[in-house]
Amino acid sequence: QVQLVESGGGLVQSGGSLRLFCAASGFTFSSAVLNWYRQAPGKERELVASITSGGGSTNYPDSMKGRFTISRDNAKNTLYLQMSSLKPEDTAVYYCNARIYSYSYWGQGTQVTVSS
């Protein structure tokens, strides 16, 4: 059974940092392209960052570049998102997503709240 479990969210002040974790099981983690998405209240889900299966290439939307860093540890089946210089507009539920072959798996999300 595929599981993606996010953790590390919480309440942080503007300008602060958080590190999110996504623990995966039930599929070949090292073969999956991994992504972080987020969804704020009343808004569509948006891509935050992507990383290739081997971790050699990452991609960020222009609005995320410079503050967010995605990484993975294939030995631990874990995906990370380091977030810094957080802003109130970063407040959202953050989701881990794994894509392998034609399948796409999602975690339940972790809430990140940035206070001004």
C-alpha cells in the first residue's frame, strides 16, 4: 500500500524557516519523480518544487526560487523541503506528490502558517 506522510509543518513568524518531511513507502521511491505542492484557502493547488528520481535535477517556479530547496534521500525514502524567509502568503497546506510510471500519489498534507 502506497503511503506518503508529510510532517514538519507548523506556525512560524514571517522571515522564519521550516523544514518539511515526506516519508514514503509502498513503491520504488528511487524511481519516482517527487514534487511538493501547496494549496492556500480559496486558491488552486500550485507546484512548489520538483526533483528527479536520482536527485540530480530540481525545478522551481520563478516565484519559489531562492527561498525553497527540495531534496531527497533515496536510502531513507524521504523527501524534504527546506523553506526560508517565509512570508504570510506562504501559508498553505503543503502536499507531497510522487509520480512513477503512469501513477501519481499524494500525501494528506501538512499545514504551514506564517504569521506577520
